Amino acid sequence: MAEKKRGMLVLEDGSTFTGWSVGAEGEWVGEVIFNTSMTGYQEIITDPSYWGQMVTFTCPHIGNVGINSEDVESKRPYVRAVLARKICAQPSNWRAEIPLPEYLKAYEIPALSGIDTRRLTLTLREKGVMKAALSTVDLDRERLWKMAKLAPDMSSLRPVWEVTRERTERWEEAPRQRWVAHLWYEMRVSEGSPHVVVVDCGVKHNILRHLAGLGARVTVVSAAASPEEILAQKPDGVLFSNGPGDPEQVPETIETIRGLMGRVPIFGICLGHQLIALAGGARTYKLPFGHHGGNHPVQELATGRIEITAQNHNYAVDPDSLAGTPFEVTHINLYDGTIEGLRHKELPVSCVQYHPEASPGPHDSLHILRQFVRSLVS
């Protein structure tokens, strides 16, 4: 049996955590966050919104069902590192194709098992997300502490350009769950189906799958696409996707939204929600430790309906900045009162902060995407 190798994580405040290295070997710096989801680790590590972030899983065991080729949310994992109390190296599930540690090694992503994730999570809740350095080759704490403090702040980076696609693509894959299709997807894709252009700021595959399952013809374009390039696709509606980083670092896409308002219906998810708010004159701010998990209750103000939602974001829309903008609040987070949805008062423009495609409820919020697609049917 191979000898276990130690790894060390040092936060910028000096907090130090050690564990066993079960992923790639080397050294990395990044921003540490925690995710409270009990399931879906494969979807989390392949979500482009986690670019540059070391994800702490509060669920004590991950990797138990391995990795399969169907449940990925992008072409590769985008997390900077995986931190967990226990990472299973021998999965037991009929769908498993490869163990989680092998998958991470193949993409040169480190993983530390045996981390005191309770202490790490409480530290982040008390002090906020922090930069960190991780090493599996040189466990010199003082050196790693210096690396963590000198690491670039996520707010200064432009990670959307690291995850967006370069070419325009047609998307046709629909959800594989037949019973979900029976409940929700009555429409069939044809040449007369509504055409949705998705602006890829780091889009999750499941957003595209659900749009296709709802009967939409789906075209995916780069976050760099101009209003003219998007309109050239002759869309019935445009969706701005989720993605990583500070929304203020994507001024090009903000200008694109401004150029499309009033010319085509617009919908936004997560980062797309923040970009739409900025395009309308609102402001955003960084949350202390973000929203990352599948257990966030969100209330729709018009109906009082409460949905259990999946979320993954470090930034939120400043409610004090909405005065004088064309937006009204449609949804709020019942944990901390942050804004979870906006609607333009005059134009067909709306957005939500959470992920209606992620199905934590399991299907509390699918109606959001359904309504968007149906609104495009003439």
C-alpha cells in the first residue's frame, strides 16, 4: 500500500489545517469557501462558477458514488481544490466510472481528506471568505502563510474569460430523467420552437439541458458577443448565465445587456442576475462568506410562495441602490434578506440569483425556466 502523503492549507489569517493528499501534487493559491450541500459534489466541482476557489464540503463524506460522465456541469472540473473530512477512494454505485481522487488527479486538482472542516467552516463564517495557500510538497507554514497573503484577490480577477466558450454552438441535449420529462416537458423542439440564445459566462450544462427539454432551440454564444452578434442569431429571448468572479469585472457583458434591453426579452441566472442589475444602474457588493449550498429558502413576494433553492455566489445586489432604477424586487432570501430576484417595471427583463435548474427542492424552481420559455411562444 502506498504511503499516505500529508498536505497543508494555510489561510491568510494564519489558520492552518492539515490532511491527507488524495489529489494532484503541488502548490496552489485561491479563495476558500464552504458548500453546505449534502449531495451533488460532482456537479459542484464541475461548475465553472467555482473557478479559482477551494471548496470546503461540510458534508462529512464525498466521493462515495464516484464520478460518471453524465452528471458533469461543464467540460472539466473548475475548482481550485477540494477540501473534505473524508474523500472516498473506492466508490460503490452502479453509475460510477472513476473514483473522485483519480478524476481530480487527471485534471491536476489537489484534494485534502481528513481536514477539520467544522473548524474551517466556522472560521470562514466568523471572518469571511479568505485567500489561502495549499501545498502537498513543502509544508512550511510560514512560507505558505506568506503565499496566502500575497495571492491575488478574486475581486481583481476576470475569471469569466477563463470559462466562456470561444465559438457559437447549438445545444440539443435534454434532461435524461424520464419522470421529470413527464412532469414538465410537454413541448417538443421544432423549427417553430422559441429560440433562446444563452450568453455563456460560465454556464452550467443543466441550464442548457432544461431549456432544450422545455422545447426551446438553444444557441450558446461567448460572453464577448456583442448585441449585434446576438441579434444576428434571431433570438426570441436571451439568457445570461451564471459564472465566476466579481460582476463589476465584466463591463463588456454589462454593456451588451444595455444594448439588448428593449430589443429582446432577457432573463438572467446568478451572475447574469447581477450583470442585469448593474446594467440597469444598481450596485453589487461582496457577501461575507457567500451563499453556497442546496438549502436556501427563497420567497416570491407576489405570492408568498417559498422555494428551497440551490445557490453559488459571493456577490449580491445592493437593495439601497435600486432607487431610481427600473427594477423591482421579486424574490428575497429568508436567511439574510438578500435580493434573490428582480423584474424590470416596463420591459421583459427579469432575473434570479439562485439556480432554478439545480433541483434541490427537488423541483421547486423549475417553473421559472418554464415561464421564461413559454413567454417567448408567439
